[in-house]
Amino acid sequence: MLDSFRIFTRGGLVVFSADLSSSSSSSSASSSSSEPYLGLIRNHLLEERSTPTYHHSDGSSSAVQSTVQWITHNELKLIFACAHQPSIAVPYASHLLEQVKVAFEDIYEPNTQRQPCTYHAEFDATFEKILKASENKADKTNQKRRTPANSGPAAPSKASAGSDGAAADSGTPVDEDDESEEEQDTTGAFDVSKLTQKRKGGAAAVKDAKNNSTAATKKGKQARNWSRVRGDKDDLDDDALDFSSPPTESAGGRPAVSESLVASAMDDDDDDKEAEVSSKKSSTAQRGWLSQAIRFASGGTELDDQDIAPILETLKGRLMGKNVAEEIASKLCESIRTSLVGKKRAALSSINGIVEGAVEDALVRILTPKKQTDVLREAMRAKSDGRVYSIVFIGVNGVGKSTNLAKVAHWLMGHGLKVMLCACDTFRSGAVEQLRTHATRLGIPLFERGYEKDPSSVAREGLKHAAATGIDVVLVDTAGRMQDNEPLMRALAKLVHSNDPDLVLFVGEMLVGNDAVDQLTKFHQKLIDLCPVAKASKPRSVDAICLTKYDTVDDKVGAALSMVYVSGAPIVFVGTGQSYQDLRKLSVKNFVDQLMR
């Protein structure tokens, strides 16, 4: 049974709603019934995900709270969605969505300014009728599946009908299909008389030969002469018993045809067919070119899969060539296909241009963060509030965490903020000395407690020291670790959850390509899985991404798109060189141009 049904625009404006559950009468229950649809907008529509089913869960646990099935109306820019309990199968949901989509487009007025949920008066009765019809259809289908087929009386076989025409004598009707099958068997699989008649007289002669052959077949089987068996040699006709020579006109009822004549007739027939096929292909090609020109000039035609599929396949190959993961490229192309099918094409607009424009718009939406992450603005706000702004840098070994931490420190100093480095990499030899060198060159303080100390305790002491000495921003360096190293991941989760930094920044390397996607995904999930029970309601995970060695991959930047797509975290910094000044913010426009060129 469905819990609720919603029709809303891509902007989130609800134009029709129906709460079908008996427990959704109160206002609090009504607001909670909208949560699955808000999750659908945040996690699917804004991120260009095209899966027809969305499993919603609240932030407190990973258990699925409800399942949402949805379809789109691309021309009207509407979303039709219904929600139900994940443990209950609703087989009629897809049929209901399609029927409501067809019925609602007749009354919807997209260009009028109407208040939310103002289509109840026009559509309530229609929706109830469609819902009841869908439920009845599903019930009938289930009953048919459960009811076994009735087995009627067995048809009598040919053997049970008797022999030598006994069934016919007793008045039992004879099946005409059996007679026609016997007639087909007597004609043979290949009638050479048709080929001969075709060469002599064309189609009319072939038709006459067919009629003669059918007439000859209906005469029935000729009785064989058994005089030799009875010993009556005088009555024996040797020619009639000689079956070794080919049939002649008098003996077999069909003319004998030489192999060369048969081959010649078959070749002629093949030539005629080939000429006919080539003529059809040329005329089809001409009509196809003309129809495409007319469609291009007139516009107004709806796009379908046949128009879009070849272009999307080419774009998918181009994205994979730019290092986008195959799974991500497939999902992106499927999302574009869903958004374009059924959409009307404007006049003098090519399908290639429409599809490429849709892909560029989708890439911009994916790379634009759902939650604005402006490090400088948030640090300035924390300074005005009188508190310390903290950033924790995490990632695998050798990706450049310490170097880019120093670049970020230099960038923040350029905007008038007091920065302190905190050395929490107590595992790798030389890590503290490397950070001290950066702090000396930048002229900023360093907080460290040596090696073999608890990193979370060092970070806690460093934040207290920064608050006491008037520091605005603390940058916490951590030890590099592989995403599958359970003890080190536990230590990192403890550092993050016990100190609750303002930003958890994942540092990924562009040179490793899509391996960085696996690293980011596992770091993100480990931080959530290893969250203490006391903070299970609001677990911390990766907040943003810093990409290093961006200048070494030319236009093979697809791994960055894959990382944003799987995590939803924005890219806030991009490392483009070795000096402290080589730090940039990601330009979404330039990034999309690199992917599409």
C-alpha cells in the first residue's frame, strides 16, 4: 500500500499531494511524509541520478525508512513520485505513475502563477479513480497467478481414432488441419516445376504450375502393383516398378529439370532480390535525409531514444577517455537520456547541440556544491565570533597533504588571518621536521608534541593553545594511511569525532585516476562506521576535497568528476605546482570545457 503521492516541479514546488496512509492525518505526520521527497530532490535530482527507485533513510541510521518510485515529464518539467514502506511490495506503482502522468498533463497550466497544491479540486476525483483502477488491476493479476489453469478433456490422438477409416465411419469429425498437414507433406520441400515455369511464362505460369501441383496432390496416393508378390508375372509392369531413374512427365507427374537450369533460375531470382533490396535502401536513404532536413528546419518534434542513444554513446566514450569512471559515465548518460526523452526540439536546433548542452548543464549541477563551502568566509565568521576555525587534512600516503597544508596556510595569511600548524602525524619519521620547515619559511607558529603520541590528544591541546594565544585558524596535519588499514582508520576517526573540526578536507592525487575515487569512498564510509555511539546521531565524514598535482594530467580530469559524484563533497582547492602560490579554486566552467573538448 502506498503511503503518499506527490507531483512537484523541478524547483520543488508541490502542485498536487495525496497522503494515503491512515497515520498521516496530523500535521507532524504530514511533514514527515514529505521527507522522502526532499531526500529524492537532494540526493537524486540535484546530483543527476536517474535510478527510478530511491531508498530514503534519515541521518540517524543507515536503515531504509521508505522507498520512493518516480518518473519525470520532461516537457512540463514535473516529477511524479510515490512513497511506500520498503518491506511492502507495490506492484502497481509504475502503472499508477504513468496513468497519473497522462491524466494530469491535460489540466496542468505551467505558465500560470498558482499557489502550491491548488490542483486538488480538479484532480482529486481523477486520482482516486486511477488509484482504484490500478489496485484492482494488480489484484486481478495476483489472482490469475495464484489460480491454477483448468485442465480440459484430453484430445483424442490419431492412434485412438482407429484404423482404416473407422473413426470416419462412426461419425467422428476429422480435423481439417491434419489433412492440410498431410497435403503439405506430399508436395515436397522444393518444387522445380515453379522454376521452369518462371523462366517460360513468368508469375502467371508459376501460379498455374502451383494450381496443377495442388490438383495433382489432391488425387491421393496411387495403389502399388503387387503382382510380383502374388507371382502374376503377366500383369507386372516393369516400368512402373523402376524407381531408379529420375522422374519424367509421364511417370512422376512433374517435368525433369537439369541442374544447370535450376542453378540459372535461382541465380536470376537472387539477382532480382538484390536489385530490389538495393533500390529500397537508396530510396530509404533519400527519404531519411529529406526527413532529417525537414525536422531540423521545422522543430517541434519530440526527442526519442533512437535520436539520443548514438550521441550519448559517443559522449560516454569521450568522458571515459577523460578518465571518468565507466559506472559514473553510464549513470550520467542515463540521467541525460531520462531528462531529454519526450522533450520537444526547437526549430533549427540540432540534436547534437541539445544533448551536449544538456550534458554541460548536468556537469555544472554536479560540480556545484549542494552546501556552500567557502573556507575564507567561514574562517572570517569564526574570527568575528571569537573562536578558532580548524581544518583537518586527511588522505593516503604521499598525496601531498603537508605541502598543500602549507599552501592553504599561505593563502589564509594573505587575507589577514593568523594561522598555526598542528603536527598530528606522530607515526611517519620526519613528519614533524617537514612541518617545522614549512612553518619556518612561512613565519607562523607550529604546535607539536613529538612522536608516538595520541594524535587526537595532540590536536586537542593544539586547539586550546591556539585559543589562548589569539590564533584564528589551526591546520591539523595527520598521518597518511591506506583506506583499508583498520587501526589507523580508527585513530583518524577518533581524532575527527573527539575534536569536531570545522572542516574535514580529503586530499586526493590526480595522477592515480579513479583509484582516488575508491580512497575517498572508503575514507568517507569509515569515518561514519567508526563514529562513537555518543555522536551516532550526527556522524562526521568528508566535507570537502583538495586535488593535488592537477597540473600533471592535462585534460584527463575525469577522476575529479567521479569523486564529486560518489561523495557529494565539493572541490575547494586545486594544487597546480610546487610553490606556495600554486593553489587555485576550481573553476567549474573551465573544468566542464576540459571534459567536453
